[in-house]
Amino acid sequence: MTGTGDLDICRAIRRLLVKHWIDLGQLSIRSTRGRVMLYGQLSRVDGAPTELSAPLVDAIFRELRRIDGVKTVRPHFQNWTQEIGGGWKRVEDARRTSWEPTA
């Protein structure tokens, strides 16, 4: 594909994520001139054969970067973070389960 537009890039990204059983309802995908931004929660749909793991997230991002027209991929996930060495790590939910007012 030559001259791949942002709409085609987003379509290819969605197709790839569905192939990996990623829940698209928890993600926002944007592309501007081949610069892709992903926001939200990266998780699998109910009924997926396995849990999402760091090596699988890494493999997904390698595939995303190979999509025709993609220049960069910037993830902004609430539940995964990319470490300095390039690996992925699941972020634990830091929200408090109970709240007690201070006096």
C-alpha cells in the first residue's frame, strides 16, 4: 500500500488487535500522519484463550510498528507501562479501596 492514510492505519491496527483478542471497547486509537497514539486499558476480551502477558504485549507492538504507514507508536495505557529497556510491565491498580476522612 502506498500513500497509506490515517484511516487505513487505524483500520489495520484494529484488525491486528482483534487478532490478538484485545478489547477495543477500552481503547482509543488515533493516528495523525502515521504517528499512532493508543489510550486507555490494554486488556483481552472475555473468553480469550490466555491472559495478556508482557512478551505478548511486546510482540503486538512489534507488529504495530510494521504496519504500512506507521512512523511511531505512543502508548498511554492505564494498566501497562513500557520500561526503560523496552519491556512491558503490568501496572497494579493503585486506587484506594476504602476512604476514611481525616480529622
